[in-house]
Amino acid sequence: MTKRLKLGAVDSRALIKAGGVAGLAQIAAPFVWSARAADTIKVGIIDPFTGVYAAVAQNELIGVKYAVEQINAKGGVLGRPIELLVEDSANDVGTGVQKARKLIERDGIQFLIGDVNSGIALAIAQVSNEKKVLHIVSGGHTDGITGKDCHWNVYRVCNTTKMEANSVAELLFNKYGKKWHFITPDYAFGHTLQEAAQADLKKFGGTVTGNELTPLGTTDFSAYLIKARAANPDVLLVLPQGLDMVNCLKQVAQFGIDKQIHVAGLQQELESLEAMPPEARVGIWMFEWYWKQPGVPGVEKFVADIRQRSGGKVPTARTWFGYTSMMSYALVANQAKTLDGVTLAKALGNFELPPEVKLQPNKCYYRAGDHQLMTSAFVGEALTKPAGDPEDLFKVDTVIPGDKTSPPESETGCTLQWPA
Amino acid sequence: MTQLLLFNITNGLIIGAFYVLMAIGLSLILNLSNVINFAHGGFLVVGGYIAYTLEPYLGFWGALIVSPFLTAIIGLAVEKTLISRVYGRDPLYSLLLTFGLAFILEDGTRVIWGANGKPFTIPAALAQPLSNQFFFITSYRLFMVAVVAVTIVLLFLLLRYTRAGVRIRAGTLDLETVSALGVNVRALRSLNFAVGIFLAGLSGVLAAGQLGLEPTMGAGLLMPSFIAIIVGGVGSLTGTLVGGLLIGVASGVTAVFFPAASEAIMYVLMAVVLLVRPRGLFGEEGMLT
Amino acid sequence: MKQLLKLEPRRKVAALAAIWAALMAAPFWMPLLGGYTALGTRVLVLGLAAMSVNFLLGFTGVLSFGHAAWFGIGAYGCGMILKYIALSTPLGILAGTLAGGIAGAVLGALIVRRRGVYFAMVTIAFGQVFYYIAFQWSSVTGGDDGLRPFYRQPLHLGVATLDILNNAVAFYYFVLVCFALAVAAMAFILRSPFGRTMLAIRENERRARFLGIPVELHIWIAFTLSCFFMAYAGSLYALVNNFADPRGLHYSQSGDFVMMAVMGGMRSFWGPLLGAVVFVVFQDYVSSITINWQIFIGFLFVLVVLFFPRGILGAIRRTVVAS
Amino acid sequence: MSLLQVKNVSKHFGSLVAVNNISMTVEPGELRAIIGPNGAGKTTFFNLITGFFTPNTGRIIFDGRDVTDLLPARRVWCGIARTFQVTEVFPELTVRENLRISVEVASGMRLRAWLSQTDDDKIRARVRELIEMGGLAGKADRQVGELSHGDQRATEIMMALALKPRLLLLDEPTAGMGDQETYEITQLIRRLHRDGKLTIVLIEHDMRVVFHLADRIMVLDQGKFLAEGTPPEIAANKAVQTAYLGQAA
């Protein structure tokens, strides 16, 4: 209980500390901010801290705050400390857009992070683009963000759905079999994920026995599972995310389907695995980042530091997304010695992340053509029994570099329109 | 195809049984106190989380029994301090009040237990499919249906044969007269509310065994209960029972043929019922209209 | 409106002048208080929506808890025109308003016989139908990702072009003009004989019926008008966000609108606008301070219900009358 | 021709028979009183005439037209207006607004969004007239809910009168009033009947009022017809005496 309350307290405290004295004035008199000191660099994060994505969004925030701490300890950006402004999009587009305008128009932020929800991410990217503010989408996976809806000022840290599908498909095909059945969440993210996986499967010469489109927020998957089992596939791919995935896998385990058909999926997250009882933690998946990487420089320190700040919980992929997004900005700004949005956006193209930020074995860089981070996929198996640490719920088989999973720039559909 | 259909009708009945348990609690409160309890889903989540917290100490069975009572006590406290103040006022106020309560309960669980879901483990004996053929009938789901059935039979017996039960039923029909007969209506409403929340708590424990336990899980389960009540007819618990089973089957069967409409079908069903029989399948003429 | 604002006529005129002056000068004074133009625009639109809800709730006495549906349909209607059909802002608004209004009229005919808490339930449930349509028919509505991209279009006024897309202040004034038109229409209706029959139904439905007012017909008309206003506000909302998403149709959104109306004062014409100001600003402020802002919103609901059931304006008026 | 003919109407709620096979004929210009002990079915009988309930059996003919199945509002349009046992007004509106709504509805303007100046003047004049007639001149701009019981009742009667009814049904117009108020309301009804030539049917418990006003009296008991006649005839009727005494004992 005290853990959560503490986090709440940290929010306001971090806000104050981050900006030195300046933040206090904001708490005390939020509507008279002209009194605040102007020597900080303001950075905003918009994420759905309430609603169904609350858990992952809050982990992302832990990463961002940790990054701000690190940056400020090392002298900030161009000698000025970062002040972090946190806004809740409440998983609502209207609120998200309003918060984006508030951060940009009123608070005058130089850099924006967010949103976990792809829809909101796209909507606030429209705003940041209109206002010419550098923006990193930390956790929205829909291809369009670095595809047909890309903007010159918008970068993305997390994978595209195509990258996720490409990373898992081959292993799945070789290890589990060639007849696949999909359970797909019925919205853009799910559709693109499924299409990508299906395209890979066709390439290898496999067949699709069916695709169950499940409405977002489905609680009971039995009807779909009945149908899927009747089709008798080799592999059942569970594509829903978050609570939907937990519901689905719980029911899969109770029905004993995992004993007859191989259960697998593409994107998996530590947050979801931790919400599942042991018997539901089965199958081959990909993690976008994993906390246990023996021998990779910086990871152990990162994990230890985050544990100190999250009540003992290890960082998840989301924590890393937040951390990397924030660090990327500081690094590129210090390197380019400017805060100008256009210059920074240009500089971030082909920018390679140093080891203490990328925290993974492979090369990790922002692609200039579509602004997508070429980050590794951690493919492996979910563990029913934790391996040692109670949070070690995944066994990584291979770490595939991002430029192997990502389609070439020419196929993303992205044409960047730079301001004249 | 026939087999698939049969499977899904059975399956729908199982899902429907769960809706019924939640809807009956909602219906009890609505009938006697004229309060739409938006916070019902919130109480459900609280029940689930209390069970999750108790489980390491009391085991699943202990949690199953104790959690609904604790939830009911919380419900009673909320009723005494807040909801009882809006009885008899325009339904607008009870709606807004419970709407606000729903916010508080959801965010409250997030503050106490964290935003991430919690794994709630059920005994291994319950986590088995009964047969390979009917794999979707797990012992847990059968157990769930049995709990729902026993609870509802008990509830109906209570309402028919105990003094308080008879008063609750009479109060549903004509509260003024019951009050005029010297019955303490305040206490009766509190008791009735507590029973309703008890059922929400019980639904919460049962749901936690099958679904992911998260602060937001209650909101998604509230609407089906609403529809069960409207379809069955406001004022009739039998109606709620039938309504819940009906929408369970409708949604289960639709999921096979047209999954995108599996939620919408409930509303279509409701629209048809309202058109053909505005008071609902078992609703009394004139009640609450 | 004399009966609505029980103030002396001269004070009433002064109050009205003050309200409009404040609204017209908003882009200039808001930044001084830490506001921003986009917030002002949003408040205007949500305030209009709350006034539309109150048109029904406060003046006809009918509680619809599913009004966000018409708001959302308006937004989608407007967005779809801009996205698929024609790059014209006025056409978008017109289409959105018609779509939501007509849908409301059809549904209203179905449910107009229900009363009180049952009416509220049925409106919630039917509102959710539209929510699920928007949410799940992703090929048309964009589903959970929302309907996008579309952009409000500059207005061609014959001699000049008003760039409401990139100029936030120009857009604010555009919304203010739209707001004024709707508010004038509302005030006009409420002063008419028909408007008085709405009051009659609110005050005493039985008496109204036995005066020879076909109550169902009048409630249906009031409901439909309110849906049109609501959809109109929704169209403007689509322009504010350049986006339409299913959450705008959800019953929790309806709850927010009802709350704004009640908090401001449902018996008064301007109350809901005040409620929207307080609600939006409070939410905006609290959610910037803590991620657990929902608890505060929840307590705000409880507080208003228990201690300010007549809303802010109601409480003020009471104090004025008492002194 | 009779203005109102009620032919053998019955109404039951479940097993309770509230009105059992009752007939009544009211002539134009008549003032008819209906009396009877509590639970005699008087108000239910009223509700059948005004369309609040539909009878299970029997017909209701008003001015030669069968109105049995018409909705309440339509019966008002035919010319039947009523008041209620518990005063039904628009409490948060002023007397003037209460009457104005009634006048506008009666003039067929209820769906108008716009009034011409002439219409507006006409309506205002008519409202003033009704205020005068009801003796409400000093209180016209006060909220009805704040007024005394008698003034609320007078407003309600004036609202009914604004509809220019051909038949006015008054359900216990003096219920719960003091002597002075009872006297004023009685005088008001008397003026409407004598001067306005209005046909009135009223339910009343106060026998002074009944015997003072009524041309004819009908007596109901336990949902059944008991007697009908002029005031002196009813006063002398054995059955009526038993019914009332029986109830008293």
C-alpha cells in the first residue's frame, strides 16, 4: 500500500526537484507561471496513467524520471537542467490533444514524449508537428507512426508491428509448425500485427487455419477458443495485449488448450506475465527489451538503479522506452549544441545510441528515412516457473537486431515532409 | 456446425450465469432504493482484490467466503455515509454520486494494489477441463455456475421466507405502504444494499479466478448487467435472471458468426425487447416508468 | 428568461454583458492566469454540450445519461465529411449536426415513454450502442485508433480567408461565433410558448398532461432539439481535436456533461457553462499534479451531490435571496 | 342532449374492484356533486372520465362523441378539464406563468416558437382576466409554490378554466382548507357556475359545500352506485345515511 502512495508523492516531488526551485511555484500557483524561473529546459510526457494502460505508462514514467535524474546530475542539457512536466492523457484522445497543446502553448516545452496508446500518439503527433516540437513516441506500436503518417519531428522508440512479427515468425515456424490460427484484437494495431505475421507465414509456405477477430476489451474468449480448437492448427497465436491477453491466456490454460496446441504470440510484456497465474505463462514470444542480459554493459546498473526507484521492481521494456526516449533527446541536443527542433530532428536521423543507453548487445540507431529506432527483438519463451528471481519470467533465445526485423525504409510508406 | 452451435449455447449460458450474479445485485438495489449503482463494478474489483490479498493466508476457499463479506461491509459503510443521503431525491443525484464513487473505487484500488494486474491462483482441482470433448467446460466454470445457482436459490428463499426478505419484496412494490406499516425503511435499504454489494464481491472473486484482476476490469462488466436488467424488466429479479442468461447466449453465439457484433448484439436484443415489450420481459406495467 | 434568471432586468443585462465580454476577451486575459487558448476553445465546446444536456435536464426535467452518443456522432459526422467527402468546415458541421440530431430523433421516439431512472438507464444503454459501433466498425470509424487524419479547413468569407487551422485565436473566435448562434437559438426556444411547455413538463408532468399538452410529443421534440445542439457541439469538438474517437461517445463522457450541468446549476441558463469551466479547469489542473486525479474528481462528484445539489449558481442565488 | 353520459363503467385493479358498473348523465349547465365515504371509488370514477385510466368495461360519451379510448390530452381538447385532490400546479413558476402556459396551450400555440405582437397582447390580456377572476391580482408574480393552499387551489382552477372547458371536474376543491379559504373557493365555484354557465362535476367531503352548490348529487359506496337526486332527496335517503353512519361507527 505504501508503495503506491509513495509513487504518488514522488510525482510531485520529482516535478519540484527536476526543475529545481521552479516547480514549487507551479504547485503553489499553477495559473501564474510567469513567476517561474526560466533557465530550465521543459520536457513534457503525455501518457495514459489512468485506464487500461496505466501499468505500462507508469513504468515508462519511472524510466523517464530516472533519465532526467541522470541528465541533470551530469549538468543537464546545454548546461540547463531538465524540468519534466507529466500529463495524463487518461487514455482519451481529446484529453491527450488538450494536454499536448497545454504543454506546448502554455508551458513552452522543447521536447515531447508519448503516448502508449497509438491513437493518442498519432493525434498528439499532429499537434507537435503543427507546433514544430521534437517528439518521440515511446510506446505506440501502430505502423503508421513511422509509416504513412510519419512526420519530420516524430521519432519512435518501440517496435513497429511488422518488426514484431518478423522477429518471431521464423522461430515459430521452425519449432512449432506450419498451420497457424490467430486470435487478433479487432483494431488497427491487431490488424497490422496479424497481417505482418500472416505475410511471413505465407513466405515460409505455411497455412492460416483461421483468424478470430476479438473486440478490444473482450473478457470471455471461450467462443473464439472453441472455434480455434475446432480448426486444429499447430500453433495458436494470441495477439491481444494487456488485460485482454491476460484474460485469453488464463482461459487457454484452464481449457487445457496449451497441452494440445502450441500457444504463442508476438509482443509480450513483463507487466502482462506478472498479472498471470503460472499456468498461463506459456509459449514463444518476443520482448522488446528484457532486464536479464548477462554480459551486456550497463544493464545491471540500470536494473539496480530502477529497483531502487520502483520499490524493488525490475525495469520492463516500458521503463527502457521511457529512459531511452529521454536520453536520446539529451544526447542529441548536447551533441548538436542547439534546442532548435528542426536541427535536432535532422541530427537524430542515423543517431546511434551509446552502450549505457541502448542496453542491448546489437547496434541501435534511429533510421533517418522513417525515424524508427532500430532496436533488438528478444525472442524466447515464457516461463511457468520463474528462473530464480520472481520477476524472471522469460527465457531469451535470440536477440535479433532491429535492421533484421524491420522492413526496408522504402516499404514503410513514410515520406518525410520537412518544413521549408 | 451444429456441434459448434451447441457448444456456444452451453458456453453462453455459463457466461450468462456470471452476468446474472452481478446483475441481480444491481437489480436488488435498483428495485428497492431506485438507485442505479454505477459503482457496482468498482465493488466487484474490490472484492476480487480483497480475495487476492487474503488468498495467501486463507487459501482460495477462505478468500471466497470472507471476501464478499468484507466487501459488503465496505458497501454498507459507503451506503450509511453517502448513498443513504440521496434516497428519495431525484435519481439524478444517486447516479452522479455512484458515478463519482466508481472513480474513487477504481483509483483507490490502483493506489492500494498498483496499476498492474495481479495473478489470482485458483486450486489446481478447479483448473481442469472436464473432458477432452467439452474442453470449455472446466471444473472452475462449472463451479462458478454452481455458486451462482446456489446463491440465487438462497437469495430467492431469503426473499420469500424471511421477514426482512418479505419486506424487501413488499418495499419494491410499494415502499410508502411498507413504511406506513412501521417498518424501518432505512435499515431495510441498508441491508438490501449490503446484500447487493455482497453479490458484487462474490462476482469479483469468481471473476478474478477466470479473468485478469485489474483496477479497470469492473467497468467492462457493468454494461452487460445493465442490459440484463432492462431486457428482463426493471423490478423483476426473475426477469434479471432470464435476461442475463439470454444475453450470455446471444453474445456467445454471435461471437462465432460475427465477432465484431458480439457486444453490440446485447444492445440489439435490448432494442428489440424495448420495441416489442417496453417494460421488459418480466417487468410489471407502470413500475418505474 | 426572466423566470430563469431571477435577477432585476437591469442586473440581468449587466450580467449578460459581462459574460459575453469575458468570452470575447478570453484569448487576452486567459494567458495571464496561466490558461491557454486551446483550453478556452475546449471549454466553450464542452460548455455548449453541457448546456445542451441541460436544455433537456434543467428545462424539461428529463435526465439523459447517454447524451455523449449524439456528441460523438456529431464529431464522427463532421470528421467523415472532412476526411472522405469535401474539404469544407461548414459542411462538416452541418453534416455532423444532422447525423447526431436525426439519430437522436429516431431513438427518442423509441424511449420517450420511459421516465426517471429507467429513462436514464435506457439512454445509457442505447448510447453504448453507438459507442460500440464507433469502437468496432474500424474500417469506417477507425475503431479504437479514432477517425483521422482530417483537418478543419480555412474559412473562405468571400473577401477574406480566415485561417482557423493554424491560428488558435482565430479558431477560438470562430468557435465563439458558433457557440453564440447555438446559445441564441436555445434562449429563443426557451422563451417561446413551446419552451414554456417544457418548463410545464419539468414542473409537473401530470398537470401538463391534463392541460392538454401531449407530454410524450413535447418531450420527444425537446429531446430531439437537445440532440441537435449536442451533435452541433460534437462537430465543433471534432474540429477542436482534428480527430474523432470512440471515447467521446462513452457513458462516462455523458456523466461528465451531466456533472457540468449540475455543478454549474441546472436551473439556470448559464450554469452549465460555468460548470464546464470549473470542471475542465479543475481536471486539467489536478491531473497535472497527480496521476491519482480520478480520486479527486470522484470526491468532487460526491461533494457536489451532497452539498451543492443546486450547483454554484443555485447556491449563489440562494444566498442572494436570503440576504 | 346530455353533455356527459357515463354508461356502466367498471374498473378493477387486480382483484380489487374500484368502480363497479356505474352510470351517470350530466346535463349542460348542471353542477353535479359526487359524494361517498372514503374508498367509495369517487376519484377513480373521475380518473375514468378524464382518461387517467381506461375503464375495463363501459363507455364514456362526451357531447355525443365516444371518448372512452382517448388519451387525456385529447379529452382536454374535447373540452374536459380537471383539478386534482392534491393541488397540481407548476410550483417553481409564478401565477402569471402558470396561467400563461395554460392560455397558450388552450389557444393552440403550444408548438409555436414565435408569437406575433397581437397574439402576445391577446394572451397577456386573457391571463390578466383570469388573474382577476381568481382573485389573485396581488400575487400574480409570486411563485405558486410559496402561496397559501387556497391561492394555489384558485390558481389550479383558473388554469383549468383557461382551457375554456365545457365540463370542469373538481376533485375535492376545498380539501385541507380552513373556513375562510373554503368559503372563498366555494364562492369562486359558484360564480363560475352561475355567471359563467359552466357545467361542473365535483367530488366533495364538506357537506356544507355540497348542499350549498350542487344541483344534483350522486352517492357512491365501495365502488357501487348508491343513490342520486337533489340535495333534499339525498339528505332524506335511508341508504345514504346508513352508509355514512356505518362508516362513522
